[in-house]
Amino acid sequence: MANTSRGRAQDRARVAGGQDHEVRYEAEKEGVSKSKVKETVKKVGNSRKKVEASLEK
């Protein structure tokens, strides 16, 4: 796990549904709306693999 410039651990295996930049990144990457990403995070959890797998269906 990488550290940020503030020395905090950064977890790239998770999607923070409350962070607009993370939601926007996933939406652009998967070609869906931001609301669809937020809905998916609520449904399947914040695991990036699960979110991406669900959005690909």
C-alpha cells in the first residue's frame, strides 16, 4: 500500500463512493454515469474489483 504525501496509507483496491474524484474516474473508465458508480458501490461494496465487474455486466 502506497503512502500519500501526508504519510497516510492509500488503498487503491477500494472505491470511495463519497469522493467525487474517485467516482468520476471510475465513471469515465467504465463509460457510465457517476450516479451509476455510486449506486453500484452501495450495492456491491467498495471493492474496486467488484465494482468494475458489476459495471461491466
